[in-house]
Amino acid sequence: MQSPNVEHHKYLQLALTEAEKCQPTPTAFCVGCVLVAHPESNDPVVLSTGYSRELPGNTHAEANALSKFHAIPLSELVSRFPSLGSPSSHSEILTQVDVYTTMEPCSTRTSGLAPCADALIVAKVKRCFIGVGEPEDFVHCEGAQKLKHAGVEVVWLKGLEDECLKVARRGH
């Protein structure tokens, strides 16, 4: 069994791979996200991934990972991942989910779209592992604070901050 720190870094590395797929732009960050379920007494399962601007509509990584997860029929999730048991809804699964994101989920969107921190709170995810805080290049971010106030455990993963920022700022 891997140590928890090695496991968490593995998923953050996967989120970085997602962020690298992002089309760079000078007015936004390139962020990657991975949703990982931790069923009781079973190995973790990667449910969905996402990256900034992956889906139409000026979308962010966390919102894309959530959208892609919700697009998978529940019956398919259960057949692909039997360790999830017999959940009655996507929402029930999300309560077992850890979010790995290369950058702090946004608390403000200059586009007027819903912030990612709010989407994660509504989804009732268990924990959010963050590679680096959002720099104040565009807005003042309070995503981690919003998550904490809503009862989501926030974990700042150490060791990949420089890499997360480098990928995030591609195109700047």
C-alpha cells in the first residue's frame, strides 16, 4: 500500500497532466482537476478528469470534471466501479470524492459564471487537495476559505507548487 502522501501526489500529477492539455490564453490560467472516489475499505477510483476550457462556454477544470462525471450514467458507474456499491445517485457518490486540483478553486469569475468553489460545495465533495493557491493575476481568490467554511476539508499539497504555477501561467 502506498503512503498517503505518495498517493495524493500521484493524483495531483494526473491533474497536472490534464492542465497541460489546456489551450493557453493570456487572460486565464491552465488548471487540471481529478475526481477520485474513496469507497469504504476499497482502493481509490478515478471517476473523472477535467481541464480549463475543455468544454464549451469558458469552463474551468473543476466544473468540467463535475460535468463529465454527471454525464456518465449511474448504471455505467456502478458496473465500471463495483467498489462504489449501489449508490442511488451521482450526489451520493460525490460525498465519497476527493478533488485534486492544480490550483485553488475560484471564488469569483470575471465572466459572471458560477465559481468552482461553489460547485464543489453544492456537490458536497469530501476533500479538496490543492497544488497551489490562485495568484492575484486576475482576481482575489478565496476558494479554499469558502470550501472550509462549507465543511469541505482543504489540504494544501506541498512539493509541486512551482510546477503547478508554471503550467497555470502558460501563455502569459
